[in-house]
Amino acid sequence: MKDIVELFILHGAKINEKGKDGNTALHIAAKRNDIETVKLLISHGANINEKGKDGNTALHIAMRHDNKETAEILILLGANINEKDKYGDTVLHYAAESGNK
């Protein structure tokens, strides 16, 4: 998937554009645990802390779907671990709920 995403970016795709569900391509890549696409999008300027549906960032979404590797990459690339969703929850709350450490 990374190659086609890169092609779209190189031809002017709006990297932070939200779809009808309120999520960006970065949110979708985080949900799918597509680490290479996550890295690619961020390297081309995707807003790592952009909030989508329900006020979730890509990091919230990665944690909600138990995508630990993607969550680690997002943190290393500068995701705000204290960002709150629309319910006031941070990723620490998500981790505690799912039993992650």
C-alpha cells in the first residue's frame, strides 16, 4: 500500500485531508497497523496529532486496535501522549483498558 500512497503524495494529494468519517490517511494507516505508510505520511508532513472522529489521534487509534508497534513508532516520531479524545481519555487510559504496558 505504501507505494501507491507515495505516488498519490508525489502527485499532490492533500495529506491531512479528512474523509467523510472525519479521519485522515494517517488515522487509517494507524488502524491498519501499516507502519511503513505511517512513516511515509509523517515524513511528507502528515500532522501526527491531528484529531479525527471522536477526537482521536493516530496514536489513540493505534492503541484502540492494539497496534503496539505502530503506537511505538508514533511516539518515537513525536505523537503527543497526553492528547485527549472527546471523552477526555488519553492513550494511557486506552492502554490500561486493554492491559498493555
